[in-house]
Amino acid sequence: MKVPTVAEMAMNGEVPEILFWIGCAGSFDTRAQKITKAFVSILNKTGIKYAVLGNEETCTGDPARRAGNEFLFQMSAYGNIQLLNNYNIKKIVTACPHCFNILKNEYPALGGNYEVIHHTTLLQQLINDGKIVMKEGGEFKGKKITYHDSCYLGRANNVYEAPRKVLEVLDAELVEMKRCRSKGLCCGAGGGQMFKEEEKGTTRVNVERAEDVLESNAKIVASACPFCNTMLSDGIKNKGAENEIQVLDIAELVAASLQD
């Protein structure tokens, strides 16, 4: 895939309209890489002037701060802010709510002031502006889809409508789980939990969330976070339902439904 880098643009005296911040999961996790590719394929079709940092992108420092290593977080953040400011970046889009939350809400205190949006919000804007057109009777038409609210997107940043509005355009049947929106249940990976073993308990959080999915009778779970995607996939496998239920990011659903 042809993906422009900010460094290449800078050599030509250009600045991207939007920087796509890929994040650790989207860069290195084989499942999340598919989400990155799906989103890039959408950006390429819309003709937006975007770029990625490529090899210059490092972790935002979110897991370090959540796990209590403030020193490591500040080292990561200051390095990133210096880089972004040097490139005169104004607007950032990311497919990871963890990156989104920290870049939007916690970087300004350290001198990193940017307009940060989540990829579901950008997708909704592009659909509203007519830059994304779905094909009639796409492959998700009439299918039951449920949406899992990411904690860092929903409760932390109040982004509930954009992902749902995008799913409505797919012409699918959107069914809500009992625990949704501000009462949604965490997938179990937030707050640095993705990188450590869970504490002792009776049920794994992601298995309990998979039970909510099964109750909804949906055939597709739409997620908007690579961590949620991993946890939900594992939970559904634990229930032996991986052949009946697909876990797909909203970008993947849109990419598969685009008009040619």
C-alpha cells in the first residue's frame, strides 16, 4: 500500500491535513494491522491529504502512565510532542481510543496541543460530506450487528453517536447489548491491563462481555479499539462461538462496504 510519510511531505514543503497516528497495536499486532490497512484504504479513496510518521512514531506512553511509570510516560510524551511540533502537525486521527484519549486530554499539559479525533468520528464526517459512499445492498445488509463501547471512547470522551451513525449507514440491524453506552462493560484490557496478568477472580471480564454479545443474538460485533477487538475475539473463542460471530472494527466494516 502506498502510504505517505510526514518526512516525505516535509521534504516537498508540505504538511498533511491529517496525521494518522497508528499506535503500537495497529503497527505490530497482526490482527490490528488489518484495521490499519482498512482505514488507509478508506483514506486513499477519499483523497484526503494525510500522512503517517512511519518509523518516527513511538508509543504515546499511555500504558506506562496507566501502570504508574510517570517518568517513562513523560519521556515518551515529550519526544512525541517535539516531533509533532517540529512538523507543524495540527490535526491527528487515530483508530485507538487509548492513543486518542492521551493525545487529546493529557498531551496539552506538556505542550502538545492538537485537534485529535477518533477514526469513527472522521468516518461519520466523511459519510455526512458524501466523500464515503456505500454500495447498495452491501454484504452486511440486514445482518444483526452489535456495537461494543470502548471505555476510553465512551465514558472517558463521550463518543457514543459517531460509531452508531456509521453502522446505521451499512443498512444492518443494530442491536444493543443490555450493558451499553455509559453503562457498557469494559473488555478487560483498559488501564494497562492489556499488558499484565489479571487478578484472581471467578470470571474473566472479556468472557463475561462475550456472554453479553451472545445474549444479543448478533452475528457481528463491531468494535472501535484494537484492544477491545483482541479481548472480544478471545472471549468469543472461549465460548466456542468464533465460527458464528465475527469481531470487526468499524473501519473494516466500512472498507468492505465501499462503492467501487
